[in-house]
Amino acid sequence: MEALTATPRALFSPAAAPIATARRTRRCCVKVAAAEPAGEKAAAAAADGAAAPKKVLKKKPVYSMKKGQIVRVDKDKYLNSINYLSVGHPPYYKGLDYIYEERGEVLDIRLFETGEYALIAWVGIPTPPAWLPTYMLIKSDKLDYERI
């Protein structure tokens, strides 16, 4: 302890400064590393022979429909799907007829492991939106179409 109090220069010497700043925060470590001359960095990069890696941008997925699209559900495809079978409705259940007849709006589209799904909300029907596979949706070109 006497050696530390007797020689205050040993605590604050230039050789001890990078160690002390490296212990404080990550920001200080970055400053210490950035304090190297630029010529040494370029020489080190040239000596490695490796160029700086380029950033690879992810491609946006191409969806089969867009948000805001008006759709209906194909009844035959839905009744034979795992989505309908997992609900456990009795045969000829009439409670879901609105999805075949009413206008549904695509709120969101996502790619999941099992395929492309769309979040559908039905216009004027007080039910929560549902995720349905896009292969069972029928697109409508106009906003007002005749009911079946």
C-alpha cells in the first residue's frame, strides 16, 4: 500500500491508461481502439489480404396478394383443410357462412413454415380476424361484388 501512495505516477502512467479505460465502459474500449493510427489499420488489412465483407441485403418476399385486398374464402378448399378440421364443428355447420359470402379484407400477409398466410377481417361482421392460408382465398377485383 505504501508503494501506491508514495508514487502517484504509477497509477496514472500512460501505459496504465488504456487498461483503466477498458475496464470502465464499452464506449471507452471503442475509443482506445479508434486511437490507433489509420496507417497501421490499413497496413494490417492489406497484410491479411482479405477485403472487407459486404453487407448482404435480404430480399423482400413476394406475396400472392397485397394488404387491403378484398377476398372471400373458397368453401370446398376450406371444408377440406386442416383449419376447418381442427375447429371441430359438426357437419354442415352454418355459423361460418359469412366467410364464404361476405367481403373479407386482408390486414396482413406473412410467410410461416407451413406457407403463406393472410390475416383476414370481415367487413361488417363483429368477429376477430383470422389467419388463413392464401391458397384458399378468392380475390375480388372490385370492392362491391354480388353475394352468392
